Amino acid sequence: MVLYMSDELRGLIANIQDYAVHDGYGLRSLVFFKGCPLKCDWCQNPETWSLDFDVMYHEKLCVGCGRCAEICDAGAIIPDSDKRIDRSKCNNCMKCVETCSTNALSRVGNWMTVEQVLRVVMQYKPFYDGSDRGGVTLSGGEALYQPKFAVSLLKHCKEAGLHTALETCGYASYETLKAAAEHLDLVLYDLKHMDELAHKRGTGVSNKLIRENLERLCQEEGTPEIVIRIPLIPGYNDDEKNIRETVKYIHSLKIKKLDLLPFNELPVAKYKALGMPWKYIGKKRQADEHLDSLKDLAQAYGLEVTIGGLW
Amino acid sequence: MALSERIARYKEEHVPKHFWKEGYVKPVYLSILRSRAYTKVWKETEGEPTSIRRAKALAEYLDTMPIFIRPHELLVGFYAEDPHALPVCIESTEPDFIKKIIADGNVKQEEVGEWNELLAYWADKGLNKLLLSRLTEKELKLAKADHTFMEVLPTQYTTRSQAEYDLVLENGLNGIKKILQEKVEKLDEARENCVGGREAVEINNKQNDVKAMIIAVEAVIRWANRYSELARRMAKEEKDPARKKELEQIARICANVPANPANSFWEAVQSHWLTFLACHVIEQLSHGTSLRLDQIFWKWYEKDVILDKTLPREKALELMEEFLLKIDELGRPLPLVWRKSLQGNNYLATYTIGGTKPEDGSDACNDMTILICDALDELWINHPDFKFRWHPKVNPRAYERVLELQRKGLGQPSIKNEDIAIATLIDHYGFTLEEARSWAVVGCISPAPTINWGRCRRDAWTVYPAKILELTFFNGVNPTTGEEIGIKTGDARDHKTFEEFFEAYRKQFAWVMRTSARIKTIAEECNNQLCKRPFLSALFRRSLESCRDIMDTPEKGMPWVNVPGIVDACDSLISLKKLVFDDKKYTMSEVLEALKSNWEGYEEMRQDFINAPKFGNNDDYADEVAKKTYAMIAEEMSKVKDINNASPMPSGLIITWMFSTADKVGALPNGRKLGDWLTDGGISPHAGYDRKGPMAAILSAAKIDHRKQKANIFNQKLSPSCIEGEAGFKKFKDYVTTILNLGLDMIQFNVVDAKTLRDAQQHPEKYPNLVVRVSGYNAKFVEMDKFVQDAIIERTQHVI
């Protein structure tokens, strides 16, 4: 891969999506950052883990022309295989992507300047303005994994008069989080598990820093609104005990809103396109009754709760 | 909300004339009775003035057609002897068209012989003969090459019959007759004093036309009385006391209306229904109902339901539902070969609700606006079609009720932008502000005033921009047939710049406009001569005033020309500009070769043309070319005229032309192959070429100057998960309002349902951009594994 060698600050962006309604107030754009300090084994966006380009292979779009194999210097293309790419040999040169005419091979990741991202999100301003507190949400990956770029982007969005939100796992230095918070109207803060060991098992890291960051952020003056989100993972954190502990904890921090995000099995295609295994194949969304009981539990603590994050 | 038992039964028993696969949803046949009556009278009245012959023919049919009242009906009357019957106007329909229907077996077998006799009689008297003898051979050849590059001569000459129905509701037909009788006296006197000259001819014409109107009005009153008599007889024999009472009521109502002013909501709807059938279906088959349904009955609704409380709201709802089901029973015959590509209803009944009041521009919504939405919600039908006129101060309750129906997936009422409609009516067609504010949709999506200038002519035709572009590539030759049908605009390989090529396209387009406008005008004149409308004339203030048949009374022109597939033409021009003229990656000769070969053997090149910039991504490079194309088309249209000397505007309407043109329009530089559908929506981006997202697509469409277009429909698919719950609804409303504030003319949503998803599973190439969204995650549906798709389909059904 060719790293961008200019002085200008750039961020590696996976995707910018318009018409987002599940991640903050109003009508929004979502900026998906690449790179994440966590490796949650259920992750919905595995293509955003690395702070590097990724190649995805969509078997259905492939017409079998074989040009990718011809052009690959590393010998990483395995013809007639549903994986297509030997990831251990691939050097991310992107030649195969460039030669593919049907987009069966596609690149994830674009190094963009703040101005470039801003130009994309600003075109949708009439929609932000036409809705209640619509604007931009940084997501990922973890936006704070590219701290300078994320903070600079938020600052510029704010200066452009946009409502700003950040969807974060909370695993960053407190200074970074605080710097971001200065330009934020809303933080969507993930709490994946209250138990430290379980958290480490599922995400690869302890939840200590995440909790400390949240507690400190809550004490700051002029803190943006904080909404806690729990991605409900079957058999991992969707039991009553974990939810009750999480609810008690956020209640003690005087946080008012909670989003329970039901599991969805959609990412399986992405794992396949990236040639990665996924441990949650075949798992289903939680039953409505279970979701409702968790919601009731949280509401008993006076929290405003959604299932799915649409508010 | 649930249908009443009566309406539930009626819905089951009613006979919609919808197509399904190769037939109709219920058995139907072509009724011969009107054709028989008109032919009989035509034979008997040779030499008499045409308007009088037409009035006598109408009277003959109304006096003799067998009538019926069905067990659950509160509103009575039908255009033929049986709900399964389809209407046809033998005098104004192309004979081959009827012959095809006979060959399909859609007539009573014992009547085939008589059909052939009737066809033979009209062979030298019908509209078809008039056209054949008035158009040049070349014009005829072009006009008859249907679905090639223009469609200008309809095979069934269905007209607009946008009468001033309030005249009947307020005055009754007797009131109109009184006006006409006064005219008779005045004309008799004028004749006595006339010294000859043109005036004598004029007076004579007026006397004939007024006499014809009186004959027609009296015939419709007699027809209503026949229903009254039938109801009275049935009431006598009815055992069920409740039904007996209803029949007695029906008998009283039909004795009173439409002869006299309506006294109640029930009477108003009944009066309108019979009047409508007589002028809109029977006298000459028409399409496009063009009425503000929540305004026309409001006076009676308000009195009965709101002020006097003599009619419970549920009863009014039931009457409205029965009325809508009756409209749904209307239909036009079509031969089998057409039915295959036209699924659903073809009658195209369109009503308008909401909007502003003509006199002061204040909001016009009322409880009937909501009642109609309630009726649609309960009936869950997509025909008749409704448009809701949105403006910034529109009643929020009515607006939300409309959005609620859109969200539930009914797909209607679609939402029209009041400001755009009013601007075009004033700026382009020259109506007054008050007239403009009275608009209702005429035809399918085009606004027309409902006061002062109701329409009686068919003022629209169709050209195919993508086909005309194809003619430009091949210097006037149709590559699918090898015939030279266009004009020579130069060898495309000689065009050195994009501008040169675009000018050639403009020339080709201008020629098609000239040719089609000329043919259209002459065809209209033929229809005017043959198809006088004595009854419709009695429903127009301006013909009551002029004493002439409405076909001989000046109309303020308001023509438009449909441009289905315009987005394919835009996308083709964009790809061409990019790859041939700007990047010079391909030469024009290579493009011509690839198009001639229908892209066979040019797959790599085709992918380049597919991946080139396209309309619908808020990309200025692409959108500038689209703007230029739209502007050129509007400009070339402004140079031609219709029969009223008015110039048409383009209308972005597609209906089902995307199928019917598929095998007529050859390969295009947007990557399309011969046989592929054209873009399915007026100004919506081509499916799959809107690569960014819903908002970007809207922003592209907003760049086109909608005030220079007659109307333009924008379709968008939405996922149910984005609009669910109270929060989702609020965001949906904000989204729609933003779109309207951006100046789009008309929007309609398809909430993606399980059926669509299943189709996407089968045909992923049709839905490359269908995005499934849940929190923090987005993925393209077609890239998912089958079992995941199945899970989503399952959930989608669950959500809806």
C-alpha cells in the first residue's frame, strides 16, 4: 500500500452514507472511519478493523474473466475459489481492484482530507436543517483511533453549523475523547459488557479505560448529551444480569437514554467477502419478548429506552 | 379500521377491470349495446347536424340499455348491461383494435357476426377513416409506428371530459335545461331578425347545438328515472325490511337527482356518479377524472355530517368507499398483446385532494380529505389513484394522514408540490392565479385548472427521447429495423465536439416535435368534427354561454408531451461526453459498432460506460448534462403548437412505457441493451445508477428546473426499518417536507416490502443499490448470502 505522504491531515474513511436515521437525531450522514482498537468477535463492520485498505470479494458479481489473476504480482489470486484471495500473500497493491470491471473486487478505504469529507456531508445540509437536530455522526471502526483527523473533522463540522455526533467504543485516551467532546452535541457510547473479564474475552480489551472515560466525561462541565448503546450479542451480554448491571451503572452516572441494539446476522456476507471466519453464523435476532423484557428492566430505572436506536 | 360488512362484500363482488398475467382478474367482455345503439341512430339520422345525431344516439342507448341494481348497492348506475362489460366507442376506435379483441375471444360469441357488420358500417365513417384521409402517407407511416419514437394517434380516442360537475350538483340538469330553453327563445328571436350572412350560419349552428344539448340532458334525466323505477319495483318485492327501506330511499334519490339540485351528501354522490358515467364513459370514453374530490362534495358533507348531524360519519365513509369501488370497476378494453406488458388497471382514474382555495389561497383541506384517506386505508386499493396537493401551510393532520398511507406501503396518495403546479399554470399557460389554484390532476400527473377552463380534448402525446437519441447516432436510421425514419443530422463520427453532437440531437428532436405536433393537431380536428359532445357541452359554462358544442368552443390550450425514458437519454449523453469527448477513451466509431452489436463482444467497454458518471449522484458533471438535456427538450417543445395554438411542456411520466418500449429502443451508451427496461420513473435516477444514496438522488433531481416541466414524478424506495414507530414517522415527514422544499414536483415512495426483496433475490441485477439498514450497519441486499436475505425477508414481513 502507498501511504499518503503529504503534510495535509488525512483520514482513512471506509464509507460515507447518506439518509441515516438510526444513529442520532433527525436525518444524518454517517462517516465510517477505518481502524479500531477493539476486535469484537461479533463486529458488524469487520472491513473497518484495519487502518489500511481492504479488498472485498463479492463472488456473485464475478464473471470469471481472470484478469485479476493475470495482473497480481504477488500471486495472491486463487482462481475458481470462493475466497479468491490468498490474504497471506496479498500486499494490498489494489491492482486487482483497478482491473475488475464488474466491481466484484472492491477496495475499502479512502484517504480523505477534512475538506473532502466536509464537502460530501455538506451537500446534504438541507436535510439536516429540515429535520430536528439532523447532522453528521462519526462511526466506524472507531473514529477516535484516528484522533487528530476525527477532532479536526468535528471542529470543522461544528464551524459549518452542523449537529455533530460520535458513535464510540470509548477506548481512547481521555484527552482525545475530551478534545472530541468539545465539538460534539451527542455521544453514542457503547458499553459492551460490565464484567471486565467478559469484556476482554469478547472485545480483546478490558473495560476499565472505557468506564473511566465515561465517568470522567460525565463530570465535565458542558458535556454533550450522552446516550449509552448496548449491542445485544446472543449468549454474551444479552442476559438480564448484565443489562441490569449496566443499567444500574448508567443510572448512577445520571445518563438518561439507552439504546438496546438487537443482534443482526447481516454481516456474514462481509466476513465472507473479506475471507474471514465468523463465530456468529446462524445466530438470530433476539426474540421480541426478550427485547421487551430488557427494555422494561431499563425503564424501571427511569431510562428512556429504544430497541434499535431510532429516536 | 375495518370495512363494514356491506363494503367488504361489495369489494369481493365488484369487477375491477385490472389485468393480471394474460387476462383480467375477473372475466370480462366487450359490450356491443352502445355500438349497436349509436350505429342504429347514425343510419336513421343521415344528413342531420352531427351534434343532434350524437345526442339522439346517446338518448337511444340510455333509453334502451338494460339496467340493474346489485344487492348491496347504495349508489346505482352503470355504463353497460353487466358489471363484467367493457365499454367501447366504435366510431372513434381503430377497427383493427376491436378486431384484435374479437380475435382474443373477449366478445360474446353469438355477437361476432354483428360486430363485423358494425365494423363494416363504420369503416368509411369512423374517426380512423377521417384520419386516414387527412394525413399524408408519410405522416401516417410515422404516426402508426407506435412506440418507435412517438405515440400520437391513440387507437381508442379517449378524451378528457373534465366537466364542471358543480353545475349539476348546484342546479340539477333541469336548471341547466332551463338555461338552454332561454337560449332557444333568444336564438329563435335572433333568427327572425337575422338578415343572412355568416350570422345566419352561426345562429343555425347554435340552434342545432342547443337542441342537441337539451336532447342529451333530457335523456340523462330519463335514465336516472329508470333507476328510480327499478328501485321502487325491487323495494315492493324486497323481504328484508332494512334493504326495502334502502331501495325506497334509492328510488326517491334517483327521482330527484341529477334532475334537481342535490339535497344531501348521498344525493350529491349519486347525482355525480350518473352524470359522470354519461359524459365520461358513455358519450365518449375518457380517462383522467380530474376532480378535487374533497372539495366538490364538501358543502353537502359539511351540512349532513358536521352541522346537521343527519348522516353519521361512518355512513358517509361507506358511500365514499362504494364510490371508489365503482370507479375501480371502470375499464378500457385492450388486446391481449398489450395486456401482457400492462399489468394493473388501465382506466387511469385520478383524483386530487388537499391544496389551496382558489379565492384566497388558504388551505383547502377538510374532513373529507381525511375521510378519503380513511377510505383508501380501509379499502387498500391503488385505483383510483389519488394526488395530494402539498403546500407549506397545508393542514398537518391531512398531510400526516397521507404520509401514514405512504408509510404503510399503499404507494398513494402521491404528493404534488402546489407551488410548482401553480407556477407552470400561470407562467407557461397563462391562467390567472385563481384559476391556477383550482387545479386538479388531469390525465395522470399533470395539473389543470378546474374552474373556467375544464378540458374536453386530449391534449397530450408522447415522444421517446432515448429513441430519438438513437436516431441521432445513426443519422436518422432506425438501427433495429434499418429503416430511415428520422431526418439526416449528420454522420455521428463527424461530430468533433460534444456540443456538435448535442446540436444534432436537438435537430432530430425538433423534427420529431414538429411532426408529432402537426399530426396531433390534425387528429384533434378530426375528433372535433366527428365526436360532438352534446351532454358534456351542457356541463360547461362556456358552451352554455356560447351555445355551441364544447368541441366547437374555444379552449385555453394546456398541452404536454410525455417523455418516458428521458433519464436514459441523459445518462447516455453523460457517458458519451465523458468517455468519447472528454477522456477520449473510445471513439464514436467504436461506440456505434458496440451499439449496433447490442454490446455483444464489447462487455469490457460496456462496463466502462456503466461506470461512467450518471444522473442521480449529485455530481455536477453528470447533472449539468442532464440539465442541458431537460432544458433543450423544454425549449424545442415551446416552439410547436397544439390545436389551441398553445405550446406543450415536457412531462416526466412513464406509466408502463418502460416495458412497451424495451424492444423498440436499441442499445444505448448508458450500458442498456435492447430489451432492457427503460428507467421506471419520471425524474428518478436509473435503478442502480444512483450509487450514493437517497439524498444524493433527490439533490440531483432538484437541479432540474421543475417550473419548466409540466409534471415530474420522483419514485423512491425506502426500507420499513427507517420509518417505523413515532420517531421514524417524524423523520419520514421531515424528509418528505425537505424534498418538497427543495422544489421537486411530485414524490411517491415504495416502502420495500418482502415481495420486492424476493424479486431482488431472484434478479440481483435489477437492485444493485437496495440497501438494508439497521443501526450502525449498512449493506447492499444483493451482496448478501441467500439465507441472510431470507432472514431479512422474513423480518420485513414481520415489520409490515
